[in-house]
Amino acid sequence: MTHAQFSLDPQLSPAQRAEGERLLGATPLLQNQHLMGWGATNPEPSPGTYDWSDVDTRMRLVERTGGTPVLTLCCAPDWMKGGAPGTTDWDRLTVAPRPEHYRDFAHLAAEAARRYPQVHYFQVWNELKGFWDERANTWDAAGFTDFYNAVYDAVKRVRPDAKIGGPYVVFTLYASTNPPSPLSGAYGSVDPRVLALVRYWNEHKHGADFVAADASTATRDEGLITSPAAAGAVFSDVTRWLHGLTGLPVWWSEFYPLAPPGPGDPAGTDRVRAVLCLDAVARAAEAGAAAMLLWQPQDDGELPFAALWTRPRDGTPVGPTGLTEAWTWLAPRLRDRSVRVVRDVAGGLVRFEGRDRTLTLNVSGSSALRITGGSARTLPPYSLTFG
């Protein structure tokens, strides 16, 4: 999971934080934090002047809850992208460093790696922010790879044990098939410019310990163009494509299975989001993905995707969501490969079969019949059950 802007932060009441940390610490998880932004202040507002306070706070949270820390090396201080030293313009958070400052950012990344020896996993940058070439109407593959290599070399120099991955690119989907893409399905077509970027990075990178990806099931031009369950195949197809190209473990840095429009029932929406999130995990696991990071585990009331605990507001207690129990049970079993994914496409069912329990999902918009041990049970649309 990835901590974002709000995640059990000190402004919560002691009771809210304690319950949230109990939910988060129920099972060991990868817990990712960004170097700057998404809950972390500018780590180097002026050259050589560091402020690690927010990242320190998040690292202590990871430690208290028994997580395995991950650090995403993004974003860059303003003075590396044309701003004045000592200033921070958060409206320019997603601007990339200028090429003459690639080594400065790489030095900052190395300082972070040195400060947090407990962190063994590092993602370089986030969604290629700032590396779009407007004139060429495509990704600046050479510029990003130069930047990636500078960061990779600097971190490996001070932390040879570090596991570093990229390019953390969004596999953008289009309903349109023009231009044609070699990677497509019922979900749409992957933008060929993304595939070209990944190929270039793979060929010219100095090294990588894993390859990082990001995707939504919604197309950019027409939104969701098939059933949510069918659209989830993008997570398995991209996983196989990446592994086939790079031979590296595949990490899903972000993944966004879009839920269908509902009647506005918050409980129902929460359940649907949980089921589709778990189906995305199943898709990636079936293809051999090594990790999936759930973006923003604290519900913020705005993102239409599953969370691990409810939004704390007006003194209300933190509580579990429709995803919490299943995620807590599933994560360690996927990690040690003690669970098997069984997909019944015709019946609309997905099962995670563990030694102790079986988690069954109805990933369709219709009721489905589950037969276990000779007994039958009807599962409502987009529902989950343990048995």
C-alpha cells in the first residue's frame, strides 16, 4: 500500500490513530511513502539543507505497524526545476528536475537511502511526471532514462543492497485502435507510446531489480468500455508483457479497477470497490506479479476506489471497510504463495483457495451460485464471502 496525503497522521485523536494502526498492523504489508508530496514536505528546500521530518514520521508509522518500508524517489525540490532556493510551490510538484539537476536529485535520493537503511525497496519517480515531450507528442524516453540511471547509480553507490525499480509508467488505455497497439483486449488498447518508452528504458537502463507499472481499467477516451471483470484482464496482460520483455519481477505501483455506476448506497459501493480491487489482485497474481500497492489506504471520500480503513472526521472512530478483512487475510498468503487463484469465467466467480479458508468473489453484475461441499449458496452481484 502507498501512504498518500492523509494516513493516520498526528492530527488525529489518539483513539483514532490507535485503531487505524491496529487495522494497518493486522498483517505485515509493503508500505510505500514518497520522498516529497503525498504527505511529505520538501526534503531539501535549499541545496544541502534537509528536512526529513515528514518522511521520518511516516517511517515510524511503518515500523510501529510492522510494515516493510518502500520509498518512492519523487518529487523534486523547486530549486532543481527553476524555482528559487528556499521556496516550495506545491502547484509545481509534478514538474521534473531540469537535466542539469539530475545529479542533484540523484544525490538527494542517495542521502535518503543512506538515512533510511531499513528501506530496501526504492521506486524511481512517479508516473513519468514532467517527462512528456509536448513537441514530439510522446514520452521523453531518453531524458527519463538518463534521469533514472543517475538515480540508480547514486543509490547503488551508497546502498549496494538496495532494490531499485522503474519506470513506474501508466499503461494508458484507449477505446480507439488508431494507432494499433500490440497490447490490447476487451479493456481497450494500450497506448503504443507507453510500450515504446518501456522498451527504450529496458534497453538503456543501467540496471533494475523490478519493473514498476500503473494502470486503470478505464480508457482515456471513453471510460470503461466492457464489464469491470473483463476490463480487469489488463492487469494480467500487462504483467505478462512486462515480465516477457524485462525478465524482472513486476510491481504494480498503482492499480485502479473502476466500479460501475451504482444506486448511491455507500455500503454497496464500498463492497463493489472491494470486490473489483481483489479481482485486480487475482488477475495480477495469475500472471505472476510480485507486488501490488494499494493507493491511499485511508478513505478520503473522493477517490472512487477501495480503501483499508474509513475516513476519520469530526471525531468519528476509524473503522474497517469492505476490503479490510479480505486484504489482511490475503496479503501474507499471496506473499508466501500459499493461496491458489481459481477463476470460473462462466459463473463469474473467483476463488482464493488457502489452506485455512477460501475467499470467493462474485465479480459479475448478476447473482451467482457457489457450490461448496455439496451445498449451494447464491452470492449477490459484486460480493465476497469466506468459506
